[in-house]
Amino acid sequence: MSILRLTFHGGAGGQVTGSMHLLEAAGARILLDSGLFQGRRKEAYRLNATLPVDPRQLDAIVLSHAHIDHSGRLPLLVSRGFHGPIYSTAATRDLCGIMLPDSAYIQEKDAEYLARRGKKGPESEPLYTMADAVAVQELLVGIPYQRLVHLRKHLTFEFTDAGHILGSATVSMRITEDRPHRLVFSGDIGRTGLPIIRDPRPPQGPVDTLIIESTYANRMHESVHGAEDHLGDIVRRAAANGGKVLIPAFAVGRTQEIIYALHSLYRAGKIPEIPCFVDSPLAVNATDIFRLHPEIFDRREALVESSDQLFHWPMVHYVRDVSESKALNSRQGPAVIVAASGMIEAGRILHHLKNHGGDHRNVLLFVGYQAAHTLGRRILEGNREIRVFGDMMELRAEVERIDGYSAHADQNELRDWVRRLGGPVRRAFVVHGETEAGQAMAELLHEEGVEKVTIPKLGQSFDL
């Protein structure tokens, strides 16, 4: 009997980032995701730089979606000898083509900045180069949803729509050697009713092994419609005060949702004619990729059906040039500025926070998940004395949070997803969640009839 084993090398044991799971089956070694750890610089660097698998011994990688905490170590694997196929959806392939080079660029620039400030150290060194990131693109193979892919004899998989971001997928894998075994990797499960993209579509039927995310298993979100109303209220209030709304947002997914919502509010006359700036070259490029894939938009949405310019209206401006970005620092009057990174760990949002965070008229608006030990998380936890570019500053801007734009399913939506599998789940592994969320997901699964539920530790292996 051949080996059938699963090992958790990231996104396990209370971690939310660094998704990486190794499946050994049918004589093959398949990696599910290869994401970057995020958080404290030294700890994240240590986890990222030390690969737990030999890339030269991998047969293939199956990628659930393009977010960096799921794809960001692909260039490192390639730089250390991986040359096999990387399977993803076509939209994920295209998004990786901009996100991975951007990750390399940020690492290189951060290293240069720290060196100039005399803070150079091992943890400041880039994990990989731009050339490594570009080389990944040559290995990516775009696969449509619900198309069966034969990895080798006795080992197949297909993607279904995870509804998390453009091109996100759940992986349904079948192993037919010795005894039939079906493994489902949820990827990141999206919400019902998110703008632009379709609702999650879990694969149907009995499951022998389920790997399932748990990011918000202990929380309920406000409704998507309520989130848009909340956004409108904040924009109107800031505009009346002559202030700016600073929105740290993931360049892929969240930025497009916010722009879509602002467009909808503008068309409905629910916000004033306030300039809205997308200040992120990556987000601008990602928006272009969204335009390339209207075939996977949700056609039930009124704005999708009524407009072929979802991301353009008179008040929105896309900023690529550095000089244009710097000009926003001295711009007078109200405005909305959407900029990466979503957890305020890098990118242009840091410059805007430094220049506008000290003004009480402004609003710092969080619209996405903030991982532990990130600047965004520290601010949400109440810290007002913060360090930006190595200098301490007092944050006087109002801090707001909207949960309704989360791209992760909440507790009820996760329960619904499990139920819609339509068949019994023999065994489940809970990943991609902080400790309390993981425990809540385990309890939810028990309530839904899954008897064997495990929250794996980092590096832990299981025979299936």
C-alpha cells in the first residue's frame, strides 16, 4: 500500500498566514498552496526563509488563489529548484503575474530603505528576486472551474468557485490507488452576496478528508448591503468635516469591492462628489485583470448588468506615478484614498498614515482582516502611539471598521458551506484561523456531524 499522508507546513496551529499543505498520494508529492507568513518581521522571515520541503522533490503545486499568504513563497520554491507545473484558475494565474513581482519589488525596496537607515540585518534581505517571481509565471497552468485534471495515474483534481476573490478556488482531489479517497481543500471560503464575484460553490458529495479554513468561525459579519450603507455614512461625515477617508485595502479583491461600492453609492446620489483615489500600482494593475475576466462576474448584480465600466466614474482616479502619490500628501479638502497594503505593513498607505493620521478630521477605515502583530491589528486594538517608518507618531484620526466587506465567510456562512457539501465528512482538519476561531470551527464541524476533527500544529503529519 502506497503512502497517503498530509503534512501542515503553514496556516496551522493558530496561524492565519503562510498557507502550505503537503499531500503525499499515489506516489506523488503535491503542495496545496505556498504562501508567505506575515506579521513580526524577524519571526516571519525565519518561517518564510526556511522551506520545510525540498522543492526539487515536489511533483506539482495546486494553488487555491492569488493572495500572497497563499502564493507568496512560489518564487522562493522556484529559486531553490522547483520546475514542475503550478495549477490554478486562469484569473489566479493572471493575478499572480502582477502580485508576485510586486512582492519581490517591495522586499527589495524595504531592504534598501533599512540599509539606508543602518538597520540592515538577515531578516531584511529579500527572500527572492524579481526574476524568480517572473519565472513562476512560466510554470502556472490556468484551469477552468469544474474541469478534471489528471496529475498522474490514480490522482485527479478539479476546481470549484470559492467565492473569495477573483479566480479563487476550492480543490476537490480524488485518489483511487488502493482504496478510493476524496480530499477537499476549501481554500479561503467567500461570502454570499459579495459584489462582483459569484457566491461560493462547494464540491458535492461525501468527503474522506476535509481541510477547511476558519478565519471568522467565531464571528458574524454585518450584511454586505449594510456595509455599503456604513461606507456611505463614513464618507459623508468625513466630507462634511473637510477630512479624508484613508482605506488600507488589499490590492486584489478588497480594493475592487470598495471602488465598486463607491461607484454604486455615487450613482445612487448617496455620497457627495468627493474625489476617490486608488493609490496603488498593484491595485491599478489588478483592476485591469478584473476587466479581463467578466466571464466569472456575478451577472445577478444590477451594476454588473447595467454597466461595463464598473471601476470607472467621474470622481475616481487611478494613481501609478510616485509624484502623483506624493501630491496627495499635501492635497487640501476631502477625499477618499484607497491604498495598499491592507494590514498597513508596507506600501503607500504608510505614507498617507504618516501625513494624514495626525488630523482628527480624517478617518482611518479598516475593511479587511488584520493579522496578529501587524500595524493594522495594533491600531484596532487601541494603540494610538504608533511607529511609522521607524518614527513614533500620535494617531489622532478617527478609527472605523466595516466587517461587511470581509471576503471570508462568517460562522453561519461556513456552516452553510459545510452543509452544502451534500455528503458526510469522515475527517476534518481546521486551518487558517487564530486559536479561538479554530476552536469555534472544530465545534461547528462536530455539530454538523463530523466526528473526527483536528486542529493541526505546524509541521504535523497525518496518515489518511
